[in-house]
Amino acid sequence: MRIYLHIGPDGPSSDRIQRVLDAKRGRLRDEGVLYARSPGARNHTRLFMAVSDPDRPDVLRFNRGLMLPEKQQALRDEVARQLAQEVARDAPQALILSAHQLGTSLSTRAELESLRDLLAPISTDVRIVAWLDEPARALVARYGAQVLDGRARALDLELGLLAAPDYWQAALDTRPETAPRAGLFGEVQGANFWLDYTRLQEEWEAVFGADTVQFRSINRDRLWSEEATDELRAAFGISAQIGKAEAEDLPRLPAAAWLTRARLFNDAVLRLLDRQDILLPRPLWRKLLAEIKVPGGAILAGGLSALSMRFEEDIAALCAAHPGMSPEDMEADPMCGDWTETDPTRGFRATQYLMAFRWRIAQGDKEERAARAEELAHLTGDTPAEPDTPPLTDAAAETLPAQAKQNFVRLHGSPYAPHNKLGRVNEEDLAAAFTPAPHRLLPKGSTGNVVVACMKNEGPYILEWIAYHRAVGFDNFLIYTNDCSDGTVEILQRLDALGIVHHRDNDTWSGKSPQQHALDAALDEEVIRQADWIAHIDVDEFVNIRCGNGTLSDVFQRVPDATNIAMTWRLFGHNGVRRFQDRFVIEQFDTCAPKYCPKPHTVWGFKTMFRNIGAYEKISCHRPNKLAEGFEDRVKWVNGSGRDMTEAAIRNGWRSSKRTIGYDLIQLNHYALRSAESFLIKRQRGRALHVDRNIGLNYWIRMDWSVHRDITIKRNIPRVRAEYDRLMRDDSLRAAHHRALEWHRAKAAELHGMPEFEELYRQALALDLTETERVAYALALDMET
């Protein structure tokens, strides 16, 4: 097996390559090529952190609590073990690993040897692949990333080294000693040594062998187009076709004026940290930099022509030596005078902003000390205090694997520890019932607020779900079904005949999943084209409106300029309900995940309700995608509390973050399990979106949140019951509903009689975990899922 090691070093192109590889995982696997998951979801930063210098922790290791050598060693062991498991499972002919930090931050042969030794048990046939940009353009891109990580020196740092006979070593000599408490990390503050591409090749080949390095030039027109897959096939030796890539807009570089502001602010911060015993959390640092952002043009690479000329001969020689490098791609930008730092505008003074942020910095210092007590003790030579970690429950002590138990200890006192102290809504005391809202009379040519959904064997749940969403203000439903056998189709056909839904048969779906096939087809439907607002949700998801009279109009009034509303999931567990029953879902299940729960990633997933203004060209599972040209300044994303999150979500992303989470106005109640028997039936039939994934105990662990209580949705029950009763007066609909009930009861009995499912049922009900135990367990299962 051959390992292809993509080392960057260019950040934007690496991100694009990784997204394409991620989108093509299935096709690659079919051709015997494994794009690994265990070292990182897309960017394999865990691989990088596992081999960086143990005595010089990088900013990634520091941010992720892996600064101490013993923690890095544990990470290294875990990465090696999980990577070997992936390879053993798939038995690929080729393995692709990718992290731009490998090229930009590994600076010693000892680090490269550490990487080689980690990979050696898997394969010694390693090829190094790097996509290169013209040095001045590469520096502009990397400099922006460094500044937003805390760099305090301007570009004259690199420009001042151009006369040095050994640029590589001169650049490394600018790196300060690593001092995490003072905010100093060599790869952030130091000059970019790797711009000497000839030396980059020499260093990697000195460890991995002659002719193991393959350089390719970055062709933006090709790499960000549908033809990106052809570029990847050429680089990674893939002969078979793997389909087209999804074209994307070229990434925008930060404004030059913002980078000047950020650099000056970084300098002021570093001087503060040097003078006083203050710790500034890196996420807060980056947030403060975002708050001083100003618009403007990017740094012009043509102003760095001295750098281009310094390496001009090297570039020509590399183009001649590497077939994947094109002289046209590597041509320098037109000269535009010598670089000078852009004015920060508006009379910017970094110290004034620093003083304005001092209270937040003080709060961050307090939190950082609590979260990093062990690391701080290591840095000062003190004996760390024993962590005040509560004991595991009996169920957790018996069932949690070793990695989950380690995660449990790490979570306590960390920024990822789950809790329910978020937001202003009282979720545990039932307020007065919402009053019925009459169905709207829509103007001609409008289909109003529309739900598009996909279903497979959801018969018993359809009428409640339809009644609920009609009661809160949805006007129309476009519903696709595939491969149903429980009466779902009969129910929807009757609802279609009654004019309540638009039902479409999706049995002949093709492509990645039945769901995406349906969403693509929905774009051509009149009910979608004429909609005011559109939401793609599933039948186990309920739009829970927590303001006004609980209707969509109440939300829209509070965010009148929003075009996209991110409705973050609230995951509801089985609530002790074992048997499948003919009762409202929103009545039976009211225990759920804590509001603050940044890990695992599924907890803060969101679905999007969006205004139909043509801003996006595609509907995907969680959100609209492919922002149309000219709409960059016409869309506004808000979170579930109505706060602006446009910058974070305008182009991609499907989950909330610590910065964007909010539930005060609207949330999406997600009843992924329902009863334990309903879970068995769901396990047996698979999932609509992920047809190649089974739903086993891992899914239960991630979804069975039953610690906190949220009964806010129950204010809707009287008006939902009235609408449900109206639907059930139809004889044909009522009969179809009862047939679906009987099918599910019979299926549950059948599954109880099968040892595999009865054992799953028993295991699931035995897992009574606290919220922190569940997070710890779910994180330990990342490799499997």
C-alpha cells in the first residue's frame, strides 16, 4: 500500500483539496483509496500534533489541551492505533493523509522522522505531495492566517531575510522560544521558512528518500472548478473516474487594513502578557480580532516582488523537475511598488481597544486558569492539584471503554463540559397554552411557508407532525417517500387528495442518497418556487417556537431582516418509554440534551429555515448551499435567539458553535429515538440520508439525552390536538393511520424475537448515563462513526 502525504503548505488550496476528498470518500473507497478519518475529519491535524516537537508545543496542541509530552504521547499512540484499524478494515491500495501544518510547521528532521516512524508499521512506501503557489502569493495567504493566530511582526520580517545566504535557517532563527503563557509560538511569530521550496524538498527527501516529493503548482481556475477531481487523480495516482467536484468561489483573503489592526493589537497583547501574569484564551483572542475587523482590499502580492525575485531561479528549476508544476501558474504578480503596511484606518489605536477589552480579558484569564491548571503547573514546576472529578455512575463504570473514561476526566472543568445554563427561556414550568392561529389566506402566486421532507416507514407519526406544523404556521408540505412498506404512502396519498400535502414518489432515486435526490428535484416544483419561506426538516423534527404565540409570524416579526434562520437541534431521548404507543411524540418525550453541549458535533447541528429570494442554488440536508453571485450582501443569517451569525454561516457549516448557539426564539426539537421499540424499527430500516450507515448502539449513545427537561413545546398540544382531530375525521385517513400503527406493533414484536435486536434493546436500556458521561462516550466513538 502506498501512502500519499499531502503537506500543504498553502492553506486555502489545502482546505479546498480536503473538502473535495471528503465529498468523494465513497467513490475513492470503491477504487481502493482511503481518505482517512481518524487523524481528523478533513484536515488531519491530529497526525500533525502527534509528531510535532514534544518540547515545543505548537498552538494547536496548546489549544486542544495536548501541550504536555505525556498527553502528546497518548495522542500519538491513539492516532497510530486508529489509523492502523482504518487500514485493516478497508484494506486499501492507497492511503491519503492531508494537513497543511505538516508543511508549514514541521521544521526539524527529528519531527519528520517521528512522522515517518509513526507511519512505518502501516507502510514504508510514502510519497510527499505539496501544492505550491508563487512565493509572494503564498506568503500573503499564510501571513493573514498567522496574524489571526497572534503574529505581531509585519511582512518586513521575511523581506529582511532575503539577502541571507541560507533563507531557511535565517527564517527559523526568527522563531522565539515557545512560551504558551506569554502567547508565543514559533510557527505563529516566526518567519515562513518553507517558502524556500528547494530546501523544503531536500529536507523531506532526506527523511523519506530520494524522489519521494512531488510538487504541483496551484491552478485556481482548475482547483476550484468541477475539474478539481482531475487534479487530485493526477496527484494521487487514481486512474478511475471519481466524478466531478462541486465548483466553489475562490476564497477571499483578509483585508490589508484589518491585518494591520490585528497585528498592532497582537503586539499590544503580547506586551501585556509579558508584563503581567495574565492568560488570554486563544478563542477569545481571535474573537477580539474579529471585532476590530474593517473591510478593504487584500495585500497585493506584487508589492513583495523582492521575495519573488529571490526565489525566481529556484522556481524555474522546480518547474523543470516536476511535471505537475507549470511556469504559468508560478508566474509572479505584476510589480506594484515596494510593500508598505496598509493604514489601519479610522485613527485606530490598539491600546485603546485593549483597554476596552480588559474586563473580558480578565474573565477569560479566570476561565483559562481553571481549564489549564495541569498545564500551568507543568510550566511553573508546581505539583498539579488533583482534579476534582466526580466518580462515574455504576452504569458508566461498567460500560464506558477506557478512552471514554479518560475523556470524562478531561471534560470536567474544560470549555466543553456540558451544562444547561444558557438562554432566558424557562423550560421546566409549563406556561399557558398557545391560542389557535387561523390558517392564512395566501395571495395569488404564493405557496407561503413550505416544509420539504423525506420519509420512509414513518406512518404512525405523520398526522401529528402535519397537524403540529400547520398549527404553528406552515402552509404547504412537499413530501418525498422511498421504499415504504408500513402505509406511509397511503397516508400521504390521502393527504395529497385532501389538498394538505404534495406527495412525490422517490423510489427511483439515484446518486448519493434518496434525500439529496429529492431535494434536487424539489427545486423544480412549483410549491417550492413560489414559497415565501422554506424549511427542510424530517418527521422526527418539530419547529419549536418559543416566543409570542408560538407561530412563525412571531419569529419573523422579531427578525424582520433575516433571510436564513438556523434552528439548532435539541436532542430528546427516550425518556424511559420502552414500548411503541399511539400517543403524541411531543407529549411522551420531554427529556433532552443540555443547552450548552459543544461536543459531540451532532448535538448542535441545525436545520435552516430560509427566505426564498434565490440566494442559494441548492438545498442540502441542513441548509441551502452554493451562494449565488451578487447575494453576498443580501443574505443575513441569524441564530435561534435572533443574533446575527452571517459571517459564520454564509457559505458553509451545519452546526452551531459556542459563538453562534442560541435557543431563545426558536429551536428544532429532534426526537431521533422516540421509544426504545421505535429505535429498534429505525435501526432495522437505516437512515434516509446515510444509506450506508447502520444505526446501532453508537447512535443511541449519541442521541439518548434524558437528563434535562424541556416542556416548552407542550404549550402547543391543545391546538395540535384540535387540528389532529380534524384530520382523523376523514375515514380513509383514520383507517390508513391505524394500519400503520399495526404494522409498527407487528414489526416491534418481530424484532424482539431476533437475538441481534433484542440484545441491542437490552444494551440500550441499560445505558443510564449522565450528560458528561454521554459526551465522553460519544467522543470515544468518533472513530467508529
